[in-house]
Amino acid sequence: MNTISIDFQKFLDWDNSPFILFSSSGKILYLNNAAEILFGYVSKKELYDLTLAYAPQTFGYKTTTLSLNYDSFSFYAITVGYEDEDQISIRFYNAPRIKSVTPIERDKLVSTDINLLLEANIALFKTKNTNTLQLLTDPDIPSFKIDQNRFSKLLRKTLDAFRASDSIHITLKLLVGEHVIISGKKKSIVQLSIEANGRYNDTDEEIHTIAAQSHITLLLKERTIKLEIPLIQD
């Protein structure tokens, strides 16, 4: 079959796996939509250095299995290839998200404006704490269904982990181009990120448990807690 006249770029643009084409000097010649999102979390130099480190010794391509994590991105393998000395490409393979085995208790889900629920829990936190707090939310996030009692408990535990921090930064946003599978259906993801100069980890296990029960992906770091919440509307 003659494929010369076929434009494959649109298929790369639609792919959920990041793909980047570099020049020999590290300049970006092409990147798909998924890679554009990835660059919000990792530098061009780091990814170019990674590309060179795993490039095959001769013309062609090489797939390497490895574990890579950039914020909420997790990959289990990469393919690096080149046909000449002027261009080199890298493709990332997304690691599957772990599905919760706990069934969704739909009778407890209530359509909720998450911005209002977050602000209410922050106000409660402020009654006992004097930390400087910066909040950035997206008012365009639509209302979606959530177990308000369980989620409020998760928020209280999460915020309390930062009770000794001088300044707390909270961001609520929709993760564009990302989704999670809930009951066999794709759901968009709302990410709540709380960051400070440090935090307590004494309640990490309890936070893990509540997040798992709520089908929320939890990302714990030394100075950050991120909650990836499925946007369920049906």
C-alpha cells in the first residue's frame, strides 16, 4: 500500500502518549498535544537528555522499559529512534492508572460545586490556623457528583497536614487531556494541589484510605499533596 500521501501528524496529535521530535541540537521540531501538556511539568533539557541517554547505537529505534514519573504523569516505557543525524524522536508509554476495587456508592453522591465545598473547608481550617494561604481556583469547573461528607473529611485531613507551614498554596484545576476510567467510562479529572514549605506525614495512611474509598488518586510528596478527583456527572 502506498502511504506517501497519508498525513500521519493528526494521528500523533490525537495520541494520549507524548511524542517529541528533536533536532540534533535539542530544538523541538514537533510535539503532539500530550507532550505539550507534559512540558508543563518537566523541562525541555531534561527530556532531551533522556532521549540521548536511551538512543540506540545505530540508526533505527529502541524501546526501553523503565519507570518515569513527572508530577501526575507516569510512564512504563519509552521508544527512541532516528534515521539520520539531524532528528531524533522519543515516545512515552503511559502507565495504566490503578483502578479502585471499591464500588462507587452512588446513593451518597451529590451534585456539588467543588469550589464552594473547598472554600467552606478552608474557612473551617482558618478558624484554627493563621497560616498565609493563597487560593487559585477555576470557576468554570462544572458541578459534579461527589460524596460530600467523605470528601470534606479528606480535605480536613489534607489541610491539617500543612498546619505548621508558613504559607500554603492551593490550586484547583481541570487536567486538560487526561482522564480516568470509572465503571468502564472515561471521566475527566479535577486536580486539587496543596503545596507548602513542608508538611506532617502522620496521617498519610488515613489520607490514602479515604482517597481510595472516594476513587481519588493521591500523589504524596515531601511538600505537596495532590488529589486527582474524577469528574462524575451521571
